[in-house]
Amino acid sequence: QVRLVESGGGLVQPGGSLRLSCAASGFTFSSSGMNWYRQAPGKARERVAGISTAGGTTTYADSVKGRFTISRDNTKNTVYLQMNSLKPEDTAVYYCYTPRFDSWGQGTQVTVSS
């Protein structure tokens, strides 16, 4: 079955960086667009970034443009989210999602705090 497993979250100081990974299995990864979402406490889940099947098209929420970069490696069935210049307001649980199968990972916690 479709499985998405996120990793790479943690505690980081403001201005720091983290790289999230999402390992996919159970479907043809190279044929599926992928997205990263996040959900902060008491807030709705929001889409952070998306990437097309071959990686040629990427989109970002205004709040992360210029700081976050989504990428993928279809040979490893993995999508990444490089997060730079992190801010306290980036604190959230980060999820990867495939709209093709409407499937979510379990999430990874990112906490930005001094």
C-alpha cells in the first residue's frame, strides 16, 4: 500500500537550517506530484511547497518563498524540503502528501526556538 515516511525534523535556533526527507513506497513515485504541508498548534494545515513528477515545476507558499526549496530524487523515491533561515513561526508538524493517492505521512516535528 501507499506509504510515506518523513524524517529530519528537530529543534533548531532561529536562522538555522533543516532538511526534511519523505521516503515513498507502494506506488510509482516518478509518476506522482508531491507536496509538503505543515500544521502549527491551533492552526489549519497549510500547503508549503509542491513539485511536479520530474521536478521541473515547483510552487511555494508566500511565507516560505526564498527560504525553502523542494526537490526530489526519483531514483530513491524520496522528496526533500530544504529549510533555511528558519523562523519561530515555521514551528509545526511537517507532512508529505501525494494528491494522486490522497495519502499522508505521519509527520515530523520542526521546532524553531532559541
